[in-house]
Amino acid sequence: MIIFTENKILRTSPTDALRGPAIILASIDERDAALALTGITVISGFPDAENNSTRFESRELYDYVTIHIPDFVRLDEESARIEGYITKTFLVLVGDSPIIAKLEYDLSADLGVASTPACVLAMLFNLLLGQEMHLLESIDDDIENLEELATLKKPEDQTQTIITLRKQLLALKRYFEALYDLLEELEDNLNNHFSTSQLQVFRAHKNKVNRLLNKALSLRDYLTQVREAFQMQLDIGLNETMRIFTVITAVFLPLTLIVGWYGMNLRMPEMKSAITYPIVMGVSAVFVIFSLIYSKRKGWF
């Protein structure tokens, strides 16, 4: 547990309750001790579905937020979780997310920024949105690379890559939607914990989340277009294969007809001539060569 007050940093828990404004960063195991220092009485008993979602609750005398941060690279991993307990003078952030460690570093570097809960919440949202902005830029680059591959005549199969990117964008979409709802409810300020200027900061973060959400949605559309481009190249390849088979059929079908005639055991006077078979073979060869040259000039294969 680490406590930031107006003029000092406490790395050990005091024996008495805190009297002035303070920011407390604590691990999950230290939550009860941190809340006891601020005098916040927790209301518990929420359903698991709510406990496992990003949300905001305005409770008696304090506000509660919980933020679930998925691992967008390894989506099967369990989401990191940050809980926040907010009053006019205290902010308790609980969690083991790397974001908490980054926030602690920033606050330790400049103690003056930890003056109010609203300022630290703004820093938290900046850290959260900053890392996801970089992720969106990385996904954008990946889709551009896929688009270049889709222009090749015979591109390699990229189905698994496309599926992975779609899952990441879906997770980002849900994450931004939840953050937007949280900030919208935080902006309502039902417990009057924030001033008008502080609410304007939250409104700016809400607008930023909305822009990131729109970016994620546009990237999903972009990825869909790239997937369709790959499908179109596959269809073109199949069409070329079918065209080659059609040319082969057109070339050799007349020869099949000739074979059929001679296989019918009909009385054919020309069969008595010794040069009949060489003539038929020569005509067949000339027909095949002519058909192939004609098809090549027409661009059929």
C-alpha cells in the first residue's frame, strides 16, 4: 500500500484514520485496510455478472468504479481489474494491474498532481486510453499489410490472422463501450464529488473514448473489406482453374467424337486404306495445335 497526501508519500499504513485529502494505491489483499483509513463503509453483495463487468455505482457517501482491462494480445487470459472508491477527499484504487504501477510511478515523480481524486482519475484514464490507442495503431498497420498481400496474384492464406484481428477489435469495441458508459455515469456526479471544471475533464475523456470506439468500428469495416479482397482473389484463382479445364474439354471433345465413330464397328470404306490412321492422327494433331494456339491468343489460359 502507498498513500499520497498533499505534501508527502507514506509507504507504511498509519495507525490512525486519515484526516486530509489522500490518494491510496493498494493491492487486493490490502483493500479492507485501505478503506478503513478513509472511513468508507463498503456495500457488497452484487451479482457475479456485475462484479465481472466495467461499471460505475453511485452509493451512499461514495462512488464506486470497477474497470476490467482485457489482455488484447492474449484474449484467453483473465482480465486485469481495478477498483476505485471515490469521495470528495479520498480516492482508493485497488488492483494488481500494471496500470497501477505506472500510476504510482507518475505520482511519485510529481507529488503535486495528486492533489484531488479527480486529477488522479484523469491520469488513470489517460494511461488506460494511451495504451489502447497504440494498440489500434498497431492493428491498423497489420490490416494495411494484409491489404498489400491481398493484391498478390496468389496470396498466402491469412485466415487465422484475420480471425485474430477481428477478435481483438471486438474486445476493444466492448471495452470502449463499457468505458464510455462508465464515464457518462461518472459525469452525472450524483454525489457532488466533482467541480464543474473536473467534470469537463471527464467529458473530454468520454469524447476521447468515443473517438477510439469509432476508430475500432472503422477498422472492423476495413478488415472486412480486406477479407473480401482475399476471397475475391481466391474466386479468381478458382475461375482460372475452371477456365483451363473448359479449354481442355473443348480441345479434346472432337477427338473423343472421332474415337467414338471408330469404336462403333460400322462399315467404313476408308479403313481399308493403309494411310487412313496416319491421316486421322495428323488431322487430330493439327486440330489440337490450332485449338491451343487460338485459346492462347484469346487469353483463355
